[in-house]
Amino acid sequence: MTVSVLVVDDSGFFRKRLTEILTASGQIKVVGVATNGREGVELAEKLRPDVITMDYEMPVMDGISAVREIMKRHPAPVLMFSSLTYEGARVTLDALEAGAVDFLPKNFEEIARDSSQLQKILIERVLDVAGSRPGAKLSAPPPAAPPTPSYRGPAPARRSAPERPAAPDRPSRSSAPEPETPARRSIRRGPAKHYSVVAIGTSTGGPVALQRVLMALPAGFPAPVVLVQHMPASFTPAFAERLNKLCRIEVRQAEDGEMLKPGVALLAPGGKQMMIENRGGQGRVRILPGDDRLNYKPCVDVTFGSLARSFPGKTLGLILTGMGSDGKEGCRLMKQSGSDIWSQDEKTSVIYGMPMAVAKAGLSDEILALDDIGPRLADGVS
């Protein structure tokens, strides 16, 4: 099956080179090109492509505004191109919140050199994104933390109804829960359980998913949280800062040697690996150089495996939306040590890869809709 693609970019060179690379795969057909966001919105509605590639800085209408319009009119998987800078990271996170599925660095030099590795990554990413669920079935966002003089980013474009008042520490729930299965039994709320660490791993769709989960946690959340999101090194500082401004708990990028603390979430730095050691019953972060033998930097399996050794039977592991199966082996080790594993359900996952791998391996104690995870953590962790 051929995947149809719409290319939206104001650079004639980039449009031409991208079209050549994608067409050469034999699996992708570029059905249209647009020179600005407005043209992109109009062609998206007319052509109904399987995937849209989108630049963020364009005349007439920028990429983020275009993504919002596309999600309102005819949602389609959008792959953003961004610069590997702090500002590029901030803009990309805005685009993901607006409804884009994933992003790739926009590096003209590498494309001009005709790098075979770059072509392979680009083609694989477009094919993967084609099977995603843009704006996966979510309810209105949870209430934000008390107002602060800080940037909160644009409102998600998925909102189709006015927001209803919600309890201070709880997000709005999905109005159409999935049929109950044995794996979902605990949504009925059992007694709270103590965990030494709560660990969350995710990839594609993860920035928005993590934001929704963490915004539901109260300021006095009783457990330390560690986060592993597949993301470049230049993006994780901006992502941690964004989460910290939106959430009641403290969120920051992890540093080597710091201790885990209740109510503090530490994000693994991009391009490196994060491990957790047990020092007299307290977790300590170890940040190590990224190993070229591993596909992911950071890698969920590495962090979860370290938790299985350091806190056997005392960790709660969560796997959210993402491509591939990173996290499955780490969850297996945690499960063997006596710890608990939750995974996101298919309906609310942008890409049901990582959580599916965990669920199919029989490792999930609970399979939860995204908007159930934060409240479940708030109620179920002591």
C-alpha cells in the first residue's frame, strides 16, 4: 500500500529534496506541495493525505497555526520539521500540543549530502506516522496548576466543547469509557499502595501524554517520579521546563548524583542514559553517556532495568504511547522482581507500539485510558 504525503515548506530546495527522498522509497507518493501554512490547510482538506510534513516557520500562516486548523477540519498525522535549538524545541512542543504526531530535525546540510542513514530514518518515520492516531480520543485537558506568571503554550486544538469545571486535583474524564476487562478492574479504586519510585516511559505522543498525566498529580504526591521520553538532547531541558510550569509537582531534567524526592519528577536527559541506584533505601540518579549499541538515548529498558535491581517489588512502572517496544524488557525485569506495571490502552495511544508490546507479553497489571492514569496515580499511590 502506498502512503500519500503532503509536503508543506516555504523552502523550494527542501520541498524538492524531501519529495525526491520520499518518492525514491517506492512506498510513498508525494501528492502535493504547499509553500505556506494556509496552502497546506487547503490542500490537506482537498487531498486528504495519509501524512503531512510541516515546517514551523513560514509566511502567511505558520506551522503551528496550520496544525491547529488541520486538526479542526480534517485530522491527519503531521510530522513536524524543527531546528535543534532551545527555541526550536519550544516551538516543536507547541506543535505537538496542537496535534502534530512527531518531529524530525530539519538539517539542510545532511539532506544535501544525500545521507543514506538520514533517508532511512525519514522514510521509516513517515511510514510509522501514517499508522498513528492524530489527537487520540482524549477528553478536555485537566485543570492547570494555580496561575503563575509563566508561559503555558497554546490551547490544544482538539477541544470541541466548552471545558466543564473539575475538581482541583482531577482532570476531566473521558465520557465514553471502554468496556471493562480484567486488566481494567482496578479503575474501581483499591486501597492506596506505597511505591519507592514511579517510573514512566514513552516515545511518540509522549510529550502530550506526560503533560496530561503529570498535571493530574497533586503538589503533595508521595512518591518520586522518573520520566524517560525519547527526545534529542537539545529538547529535554525545554520539555522539563514546560512541564514544571504546568504541573503542581516539581519537574526538572535529571542531573548525575541527585537523590530522588517525593513530589519531584526527574526527566532523563536526551542523548544519555539514566539509571537509578539504591543508596540506603533512597534512590540516586546516575547519568551515563549514551551507548551507540542502543537505539534509544535515553532508553526505557535501561532505566526500568536499573529500578528492578535497585528497588525490587517497590516500583510502579508505566508505559505510555510510542513506536517500537522499548520498555518491554525493563517491565519484564520489574515484574519478575515483584513490582507493578501499568500500560496505556490502544484507544488513547497516538501509536500503540510500546504499550502493546508490554500488554501482549502479559506484563500489564492494569491497562488504562490516558485520562484515567493521572487520577489513578493520585488515588492509588501512598
